Amino acid sequence: MDLFLNAKAVRLRSHHEKYLVAEEDEEAVCQDRNGSSKNARWTVEFVPGLENIIRLKSLYNKYLTASNQPFLLGMTGRKVTQSLPRRLDSSVEWEPIREGNKVKLRTRYGNFLRANGGLPPWRNSVTHDIPHRTATQDWVLWDVDIVEIQLKSPSSGRQPSAPPHADSLSFESTSPSALSAKSGHYSRQESSDSYVGSPPKSEGRTIYYHTI
């Protein structure tokens, strides 16, 4: 998760040295060697209330989605798409799991974002699956290139803490009304306390001055 902590936008580079790219049809995703393309840029969103879950949004303001559609009939891999569901659910949520300098992105159901190699139609495709073969273990590892940094830490998806409520603040030294109330309180207190140990001076006392 720390690889994404200060990231506002990232590129994800697969084991095949290709980048995760949002295709122009605004639905499919694939791998491409052109990492400078805007389509290879993914905005990072932190899920409120969940410290280790992120969403990735494409150039088209759609989310990287782990769909339930099989990539090929009879195969275990399922399609990864771009989508904008009415309600953001677990299909657009990914859990980063760090392995050295790389990361795995796991769905809520235990599958991993996988960059496929080999012959078409597998070549350059992206699915989510659990790799069982040793030869494909590295296909779920991604390098994270940060292309834009958050100005402030998102605190792992939690909303910034609100300032203290007004009635929890102490205004004794700053509020004019409080000061006037305070001074009035003290003036009354001083008027009653001034007689303690210091009797009032008698009125009508005359002081004579003698000049030479």
C-alpha cells in the first residue's frame, strides 16, 4: 500500500515491460509499450474507511473493474474492463500487496490483476485470476511508476479530520465577548474581594501640604 500512499496518478508496468492501458472504446484494457500515452495513466482513489483498498480511474473517468465475464470460454481468467457502475462496489476495489519493489493487485475475491503473454488472443490481454503455473507467477507482479504526487497525504483513504467543533474550543483568551464577561466577572470579584485584609480608607481624610 505504501507504494500508492502519496500517489495521485500512476502507471502500472507489467512483467512483460508493457503498461496497463485503457483502450479508446472506453471499455477494454490491455498492455502497451507506450507508457507516455495518457491512456496509461491511472488516477488513484483511496476508499473511505478502508486503509488498504484503492480504486484506479482511467483517462475516461471509468474504473478498473474485475468483471465476472470469462475472458475465454473454458478458461479461468476473467475480463478486466473499464466501467462506471451506479454504485461503487467491490468489483472496482483493489488491494495492493507489496512484493519487494513490485506490487500485486488483489480483488476482494482473491484473484490478481494479471498481464498475459503468449500467442493471441492472450497476448497483451489483462485478466484477473489466480496463477497456478510457476511460469505465470510473475504475470501478476506490477511496477508502480508515480506520475503525479498528492500535495497532502490522503491518510490511507480516510477523510481529513474535521477541525474541532466551536463549542470544544477555548475562547477565554481570544473572544471579545468572553473577555468582557471575564473582565466583568473579575471586576465584581475584585469589588467584593478588595475588602478582604484591606479595610476601606475613611472618607473625608484631609492631607495638608506645608510649603516653604
